[in-house]
Amino acid sequence: MAQAFRVSRQFKKTLTLVPTTSSSLLPRRPQVGSSRQMAAPATPLPDGLRLGFIGAGKMAESIARGVSESGVLPPSSICTAIHHSADRGEVFRSLGVRILEKNSQVVDGSDIIVLSVKPQVAKNVLLEMNPFFSEGKILVSIAAGIRLKDLQEWSGHSRLIRVMPNTPSTVRHAASVMCLSEQATETDGEWVTRLFNAIGKMWTTDEKYFDAVTGLSGSGPAYVYLAIEALADGGVAAGLPRDLALNLASQTHRSLQQQQRRHRFHASVKPESSSGDAVVGHTAGRVGLASRQWTNREMQRTNIVDMFPVRRAPTFSTTLERPAWTEGKEQWRVRTSKSMRAARPTLRQMTTLLLGVTISGVCERERERAEVLGAASMVNCTGKHPGQLKDDVTSPGGTTIAGIHELEKGGFRGILMNAVVAAANRSRELSM
Ligand SMILES: NC(=O)C1=CN([C@@H]2O[C@H](COP(=O)(O)OP(=O)(O)OC[C@H]3O[C@@H](n4cnc5c(N)ncnc54)[C@H](OP(=O)(O)O)[C@@H]3O)[C@@H](O)[C@H]2O)C=CC1
Ligand SMILES: O=C(O)[C@@H]1CCC=N1
């Protein structure tokens, strides 16, 4: 259900967001030992809310992507600062996220701050940021193993929420779990739930379960990737070609993967005139359908006054993001209420949103068909090799590598391979 919100400035430099609906509609604080799924759909957060990431790594990227693609917050309301790797700046810039110079500016310029650095550096980062946290801000930590008590001590801040997401956030199939500090309000929990609902599902539970949650849903995707890879190896051992074995193991289709890759990389926005017209290139078929549905719902929120397909343009090749279409595409004419220059960020955001809707729509169908876990959806929807996806989950010296070590000691991969070969052999016996 849509809720109306008023925004009040109770605290200096920060926004306090107060729902105007009955508090009975808001999620209750969890009882100790309870665990509950927050089923709320991805609902936009109020205009003016600012989200910042300290640590522009993989998890921050997928959360920022999900939040902006789902329309929960515009990318212009999201900021981060780059530590060492310039590549990370490019990734976040391409999402439309603002890049600031220092972590302190991120804290200063955000209402919700997500701590997304490795646990090993969390203490130093928070001690440095300590003077910049003011009362109205919400600090959310996704760092594995770092307790609320320590977060509070290092940051000097008490309005805290711990969240354990997982990497299927990239395809909006994350399983996230949160727990609130005593000082965090129900409304804080509601805002954070909306953020993480944008990348999957959110559960609330007591902090005492967090280590187990980390071992299961945080690290778990890596075990699934390992299993997919091992099953594929078993197929190869039984005589299947590698590609077919991998596709069968992850219950996917190569054509779908190729389609996903095309959608992801071939958005473009091309100004047509300075009078407020532009052309958005897009792919045809069901993509067009998804984008039309999106347009009806969201046009008013952006500055777009009109959008319709005009013609097929097989050679359409001028893009802001990437050069060159390779195949026939549907071309869209878009009229905006602003000048082209002013509208360009909106169009960029819109293009991202169109792709997001499409990608999640297609993946949703695939998920329903195959009934796979979030991790297997990653193999289906990103087209990445399970080994690479496993590496994305596995932090150096972190929780996942400890779990994988145990699996390898137990011969996990070998056992799965043996199972496939044994079943293939039995199938051969049946035909004799
Ligand atoms: N990967 C996963 O599956 C999951 C991870 N988590 C948690 O999420 C957090 C991030 O993990 P992940 O995204 O995988 O790791 P990444 O290594 O991809 O991201 C960490 C980022 O923090 C940056 N960084 C390091 N030091 C600082 C600093 N002093 N100030 C600002 N930024 C800094 C790094 O930049 P640079 O590389 O340039 O130093 C890097 O971009 C971890 O705490 C992890 O426990 C939680 C759930 C799942
Ligand atoms: O391996 C790690 O430590 C992180 C935390 C959960 C998943 N990856």
C-alpha cells in the first residue's frame, strides 16, 4: 500500500522521516528470538532521503544498483567515496551515483549510511568517522561478524542496524536479514527494509542469530556455485560437453544468458534536439512490453512527458554509455519537460530503470520456471561462471572461505561428481 510521508528537519543537517499513516501499519520491532520476513514491496523512499556507502565494493554496487533500478531512490540521492581503485569510481558513476572525495563527506551528506568495507578495516574507518555522525543519521553495517556493541563503540553512534545481505542482490534475489539496535526506531527499520527489499527479501531477527545467518545465507551462495560447478564436472566426467553440462547444472539456457548480457549493456540515450526531445534506443519484443508498462507507471516521477516507439533501427549506434548496437533495435522517442542538457541525467536513470525492470522480469520468469535459489538465478542471469561468482562471495580471511575449506576437506565436489557419474552408469545399465 502506498504511504504518504512528511519530512521534518528535527535534527541539524539531517532529515527525520515520519510516516503519516498509523504506526500500526509499520513493522513491529522483533521479539527476542523471533524471525519474520518483511514482505513489503519495493516502495520508493521519500524525496530528499540521501543514501551513502562507505566502501565502494561489490556489495555496495549491487545494493546501489538495485535501489536505483527499482526506483526506491534516484541514483542522484546516492553517494560514495572511492578508496584506491579508480575502476570502482567508473562503476558507480555509470550508475549515476555521486562520487565524493572523502568518507567524511559521505557521512555528512547522507541520512542512511551503509558501512560496506571489509570487517577487518571497519574499526579504523568508524573511529575516523566518529565525529561526523549526528543524531538523525542511521548507520547500517553489512560487515560480517561485527556486532552492534562494537559498531556503537567505534562510531560513537547508537542509531544502528545490522544487515546481512548476499550477492544474489545483483539480480534482486538477495536474502537479507536485519537486526536493530535499541535506539533504532521502527521507522528506521522500515526505511532500511525498503532499501533491501529493492534487492530481494528481508527478514528481521535477533542479533544472536547473526553468525548463523552469515554462515547460511551470507556465505551460502558460494556453496551453491561450488555445487553447480561440481555437478557440471560430473556431467563432463560422464561424457557431456562442458557448456551443456554447465547449463544443465544451473538449469539455464544459453540464449537467455546472451539475451541478459545484451540487455544489460546496450542501453543508450541520444539527444535529438535541444528543444527537449531525445531518443532512447531499446531492444524489441518483450523488452519493449516491459518498458511500456514501466513508462505508464513512472513517467510522472521523472521529467518525461511522452515516450513511444518510432521505428526499427538496425544500425543505431550513437550511445552515451557504450558504442554500437549490433542488431535491430526498437527506437523510442522521448519528450522531456526540461532542456536536453538538464534532462540527460533523468534519461540515463530512466534507461537504467527500463533495463532493471526487464532484467528482473525475465529472471523472475526463469526463477518461477526452474524454482531455483537466488544463487542459481545469478548463474542464469549474469552469465558469469560459477567459479567467478563463488570468488565474489569469498572474502579473504572471511566466513565463506572457512565454509568452503570444510566442504573441500569432506570431498564435497568429488562426492557430487561421483553422484552424477553413478547415476549415468545406472541409466546405462537400465538400457541393457
Ligand atoms: N561479498 C559477499 O558475499 C558479502 C559481503 N558482506 C560484507 O560486505 C562488506 C563488503 O564486502 P565486499 O563488497 O564483498 O568487499 P569488497 O572488497 O568488494 O569491497 C570493500 C570496499 O571497501 C573499500 N575500502 C577499503 N578500505 C576503505 C576505507 N578505509 N575507506 C573507504 N573504502 C574502503 C575497498 O576499496 P579498495 O579495494 O580500493 O581498497 C573496496 O572497494 C564486508 O564487510 C563483507 O563482510 C556481507 C554479505 C555478503
Ligand atoms: O566471506 C565473507 O566473509 C563474506 C561475508 C558473507 C559472505 N561473504
